[in-house]
Amino acid sequence: MQVKLVDRATRPLTLTEAGRVYGEFCRDVVRRRQEFTVELETLKGRAEGKVRVASIYSVGLSEMSRLEEKFAERCPAAELWVDYLRPEKVYEAVQGDRADLGLVSYPEPSKELQVIPWREEKMTVVVAPGHPLAKREVVSARQLDGESFVGFDEDLPISRDVKRFLREAGVDVDLVMRFDNIQTMKEAVALGSGISILPERILRQDVEQGRLRVIALEDPSLSRPLGILHLRKKKFNRATQIFLDLLLEEPENGTSLTCHESSSPTTARR
């Protein structure tokens, strides 16, 4: 029996009722296959296969490297694939089931996506070592008035949050540059193009190297929330669940689940 799945008379193309039913059937087949794989791994008592992670760039390569090392210790038979993407591409990767987990700032749940709160990152003022503010330990938002400022692209949630914070403090900065990633912003600040407000956590290595100085804000209310995205109906394989546990655990909590494997780790990156 032949049925029409797509209505080509509409723009954009839409599914017919038969197409919608077929799509639901395909999704159910994929879900049941994932559940079968998980149950099989449980019976085998080991974690194998791939863990696919889509992450915004600013989670930090150094932090992700540390997580990869810990994961390899616990799941040496599994592969960890990490893609670094713009925020909207992270959402697309998770929603399209091209990634099991997505790491984003200012996470937003949807009908298809669930959010697990991860952490709150304190925001701080960052300047070049030779900047007049560099000798201060704490500054008020008012002291930033009139400063040349390196900001985020307007379409990013963190840009709107910083802008709101400055506006509520009655501060008017001179926006000289906008970028869509923190690494480029750090370079601009280090070269003396202006100051910025960035998550303190990802500045530690630059501060240790003497490239940048961080100054605490007198008002500590500004922070960047990070969250973990996944499909609502997604059933994780054992390796993905262990990586998720690793993300959520605190360092002082000690060890957690392991995979009971002794072979050499296989960790891949894209």
C-alpha cells in the first residue's frame, strides 16, 4: 500500500498524518534498540561503546581533559567523543540524537529536551596586568563606568545577563568589541583592548600564567548557570550514565561507579 508521507504543497514541507505516524514508529524503534543495548550491557556487567558529548567552547579544554582522564580510569573499554559547538548547535545535536549529553550555559528545557542543573559559575572582572584596575582586589560596578569593554555577541544569553547587570547598576561602558567565544575575548583583554566580565572558573590558568588579572565584583550576584541537556525519553547506556555521574559529583565526594575493566582506554575527540 502506497501512502503519502510528506505534503509537498506546503512551504516548508510538512508531514501528512501518515508521515507523523511513521515518524513516531521510527522513533519508537530507535528507543527500543537503545533500551535493548542498555539491558544487554547490564547483563554483561561492563560499560562499552561511545559516549557522545556536545559542549560549548567555554566549558574549557583543560577541564574537559581532566574529565576525560577520570572517565578513562573508570570506563577503559568505552569511547568518549566531544564536539565543541556554538550553543544553538549543541541543542540541535542533542535534539537530533547526534549527542547523548549537551553542556550549555543558561540551559533552556523544551518539550523534547530535559535540563539537569550542573553548576553556577561566579562572574568576575578581568583586565590586562597593566590596566589601572589591575591592583584592586574588589571593584564596584560603578567603577567600570566609561571603561572600554569587550563583550559577548548580542544573541548570546550571557550577553543579555551582563548587559542587565550593568544597566541595573547605572553603568555605561564603551563597548569596543563583541565576540561569540570566551577564548577570543580573553585574548582581546590580554592585548589591552578593554576589560570584560567573564566566568572566574575558566580564567584560572591565564591568571597563573600572568596573562590576566581578575577582580572580584562587590556585588557577587552575577553568575553563569551551566546545565546538562538530554532527550527526555533517552535511556543512557552504562558508560553515558557513568560520565553523567562524573559530571555531577563533587571532587570531595570520592569515587563512584566503575566499569570493572582492565583494558587500555580508548578516548577520541572530534
